[in-house]
Amino acid sequence: MTHLSIRYAVLGLAAITLATVSTGCARPQRPVVAQRLDRRGDEIMVCGQLFHTGTPVVLWTDPGGYDAYRVERRFVPPDQAAWNVSSASLETPNRYGIRDVADPALFEHVRGGGWTLHQLQGVVNQFVIHYDACGTSQRCFRVLHDMRGLSVHFMLDVDGTIYQTLDLKERAWHATKANSRSIGIEIANIGAYPPGDATLDRWYTHDAIGPRMTIPGGGDGGVRTPGFVARPARSLPVRGIVQGQTLEMCDLTDAQYQALIQLTAALTEIFPLLACDYPRDEQGRLITRVLNDDEWNGYAGLLGHFHVQQNKVDPGPAFDWDRVIEGARELRAGRSRQSARPRWGGRAQGVLCPPAIDRPGRTGEEGVWAVSTLPSRRQAATAEGPRARPPPGWSSARDAGLGPLCGARWACCRRGARRSRRGSAGVGCRCRYVARTQAVPTGRPARTEPPQAAPRPRGRQGSLTNRP
Ligand SMILES: [Zn+2]
């Protein structure tokens, strides 16, 4: 880790803590007309609000950024860039749409552009990981925006720079049926290929230190860090099975993993329904195939493009899911430790769901459910000690009939609840404690089911590969 990235990590941790925990302490100051607000350069934008990530982020409004709101093409001569010129090859001028929601009132509210953060928190529950097969973010944007008429919220370049191209309120076109409920990221990487394919040999050479990626297209490829040499985090290509195919792939760079960990920690903190986990089988191992409809509908958390679509294999066999998830959990656990709030203060430790009234077919009186996550394996291992006692007002998932393994993911809990009634534990679930933060009206039987997962997206857009 470079000195700069350590500094960013420390700054980010402090910033996330300050920004999301200690609100309410400072007395608001009267704004000074024309006063400029400082940015640190690590902020992402969600519903027009800025959140720190602790790692360099270039917004679409920044110099050198990539703007998916524009209708003209970015990397062609200016006289060929306008929409009326590119309309022969692109279906619509826009590369994004409105997140589809089942509630007509909510849709009417947001179609003009205005999502509240609270509304968006009730809809976003998946973070789809892609590799771009382009090698650099600049090439990725060229392919997505100029050639295919698609978009993605984030691009992660080989040097760890994150580019945000759209506000997260937008429905980026990157993963077909997942677009309405997800955030997407394209990670710069050449991709995965069958053993014996010459592509990796073509793009990865060796010098005295080890393997290094050749920048596709030559030059610096638009990589922000001058002279950056992209080296895979693991020196040998990683072989693995995705969708039943054996594939080989060179790993991401350490800078990419570090940035992705920071971003994952921030997103899972900002979006309470987005579990910091990946799709697991009954033994807790990564599922390496497309999820079936039930699994996909019920899943909330990080997932690969291949979990969404049968015809995709990204982010490939080299993508180190545990490194990302464990890293993000450790970061969030550190943030919790630094918090001035009580350890089991409910909101400080737990993950809160938005009020049920945000969900179609449910009313406010059904209350708000909350699930407490265990942010790291180490902490989970010690959970049978004194910490295993539920915080005040909470009960263990087992006591609530949700199964001993029932997880922080809403769908997991729902599935766990169903399964526990049949006498078996939830699958791949990780939470220990559940609580409802509003009392059940008198005379009403306590429910053991958490609220439904976010509304299932219904296509309202076109049908290009990643767009419906
Ligand atoms: Zn993809």
C-alpha cells in the first residue's frame, strides 16, 4: 500500500465516522454567500449528497471525469460526436433510465429526477461486480458510452482510481434485470479466457519484478497515476470455474482491491439493505453459476455479473471475493469501534431497514425491522462469549424462529424464517440478532417475517444486452 493510499484510508475511516455518526453534534453555521465548499476528492454522489469513501474518486463533473449524462460520444472527433450523427448506431440518446419501482406513487415522485436518499435506500440492495475486458477505464467508457449506448455507475481503473459516471439514483444499464435494484462497477481488467487461449500472454509480460499488464492502445491509457505499472495482485494467472467453464484470468491490482474495499464499505454503510456478503452455497462457499429466479429475487448483497446472467462470466475466477468482503467488514468494524455510540445501541451496530411504508403493500404500523450484522469472522468467532447476549430490545435470530444461520440479508432472513418452520437452518446467512424497532400494536400477533425484499424490477426500457 502506498503512503498516499494509507493516508486516504485513514482519512476515509475518520471521514466516514464523522460524516455518518456524529451528525447532530455540530451546530449548523450560517452559510456565507458564495462560499466554496471543500471536497477531499474521495466523495461519491448519492441523490445529490456527497459521501466519503477514503479512496480517490473522480466524479463525472470533475476534470478528467467520464460523464454518462451526455448524449454525445466522448472519443470521436467533435464533428462526429453529436447525437444526430451517432443515432444511426445507437437506439436512444440516453445511456441510463429511471429505476423502476412497483409503487406508482413513488415512480411518479422520482420520474422528475428527485429521489430522497431514504427512498433510494429502500430500492437498492445489490452491487453488481463486472470486469470490463477493456483493460482501462478510458477504454471501458468508450465501449459503453460511445459504441454500445450503455452505462455503469462506477469504473475502477488499474491504479485504483474510481470514476463515478452517474448519480446512484439513476438506473444505469449494465446488468439487465438487476439494473433497477443495483449499483454497478466495471473493474479494469483484460478478463478471463479458456486455458490455452493466447489473450493473457498477449497482454501480460514479465519484467524483473514480475508480471505486468500492457496498456491496451498504448500510451498511458488515461490512467491517472503517472507511470503506473499494473501488476496482478497474484503473480500467476488464477484458474477457476465460472458457469461450469474452466477459465484463467490475471488478478486485479492491489490498488483496485484496496479501492473496492473502501467503496464496498461505504456503499454497504449507506445502503442498509445491501449486505456486505456474496452469494454462498450451503457450505458457505461462493456460488459460481447464475442464480435461479428464487435465489436472485431473494438475494441482497454483492454479486457478480455471472450471478445475474447465464451468458456472463465476469468478474471471473481471479476475483477475490473474500478479500473484498472481509476487508470491507474490517473497515466497517473499525468504524464501529471508533464510534462514540454505545456498542449495542441498535442503530450504531445494526443495519436498519427503511420503514415498511416504503414498501408496496405494507403499512407503517407493521414497524421497522432491524438486523444486527457481525462485521468480521473474528467477531463471529467470539460471539458465543458475552457479546452473544442480544442488545436490549433485540432477540437472537434463533429465538425469533429465523434459524441459527439466518443472515443480515433480508431475503436470507425471509428464507431462513421459512426454512426454520420446516426445521432446517437458513442458507448462507450470517446474522445473529433481529429486532423490530416499533412495538407491535396490542393484540396483534408478533410476526417472525422481516419485510419483503425490495420490489422486483419490471422492465420499462428497451432490450439491449444490459438494458431492459
Ligand atoms: Zn459484466
